[in-house]
Amino acid sequence: MKKASILIVEDESIVAMELESYIQKQGYAVIDTCSNAENAFTVLADKAVDIIMMDICIKGEIDGIEAAMLIKKRYPHIEIIFLTAHLDDYNVDRAIELNPIAYLSKPFDREELRVFLKIAIHKIDKNISLDTIPQQNIILDHEFSYDPVNFILLYCNEIINLTKKENELLTLLLNNKNNLVDFYSIENIIWPDKEIHTNTIRTLVKRLRQKLKHKFIKTISSRGYKLILENPIS
């Protein structure tokens, strides 16, 4: 595994310092921290960078997503991990085109950051082959697979930790892939012993969506959800 060079683009100095300290403790090299896109471009012109921790809402003429788009055009090998305090659909739809490693909500979860840094390094070191995935796994796409025997979600062969209810929801959606799973079914399967509000379901779906990089799960307005797999392989 190579020792990655990481650039932090974050305009909140306390967050930037916390990220830098944690990343260095994990054995990675933080080559610089920047508060805006212009400074990041200057660093990239002078130093080799493998991974960028990019805050979406940075100050300046362009935001973090626009900056990442420009960076990926010139440096396609660089992996992006987005940081955000507010994960709204508008920004997700813009960012998803860049296929980032992750979207981390602030304040960031240290364990999630550790895992996603490992995933980024893994992607940098070699191309992931589907042949390395155990046969029983359900392949969602070239990045995600799910082990239905051990109830494990894998992203580039790294385990993504799911809560018990996130696992139950993913299993339910996979068992009904490409078909509607209505609110009533979700409530009665995941919360069989009590009544819950639809907002509880929406919150659970939101958490699972974030761990799936906002792929696969489609909202069917006022009815429920559908897991879309274009070419599912199991």
C-alpha cells in the first residue's frame, strides 16, 4: 500500500486542523491545507496529490463541487472525498457525476474516514476485479457488492458498517430489486412490534443512501422505494 499524499480543502480552520491531525495519525501525508479553490489549484500545480478532502461549501468564487470538477478534468487520477454539513439532493446530484469515494457529514465520523481513506488507496493502487468477489455476493455495480450470507456491504472490497436496521432495509430492497417496496411493508418488516412515523423510514433510507453513495435507491413519491439494479448479478 502506498503512502498517499492528501490535500485538505476546508475553510473552517478547526475542522481542517482536526482532519490533518487524524489523517497524519493514520500514517498518511497531508501535503497542504487550503481554504478555497484558488489556493488548491496553486498547490496542485506544484505538488503531487492522490486524495483531496473537499468541503462542498468552501468560500470563494466557486464551491467545492465546481472545484472538484475542474480538478478531475486535469488530474483524473485524484480521488475525492467530499465533506459537507448539509447533504441536500441538489449538491448530491452535482457531485455524483464525479464518482467520489464518499460524502462525509460534518462533524466527521473517524471510523468512516479511516475506512474511506483505505478504499481510496485501494482504488489508487490497483483496479478492482469482480473476480475477487466471493460467488455468493450480489454485485450491485463495479464498486458495491453485498454478502447476503454474512449480511455485509462491501465497497471496493472494504466493509461498510451498517446498523441492524440499515442491513434489514437493504436486504428487503434487494429481495425486491427493481420492484416497489411500499411504506407499509417497510414498517411491518423492520418495525414489526410498533407503529412508526414515515419520517423514521425516510431517515433510515437517507442513512443507507449515504452509505451507498446515493446510488440504487429510487423514491416512488408517496408510495415507497425501489432498489434499481440495471444488470444485477448474484
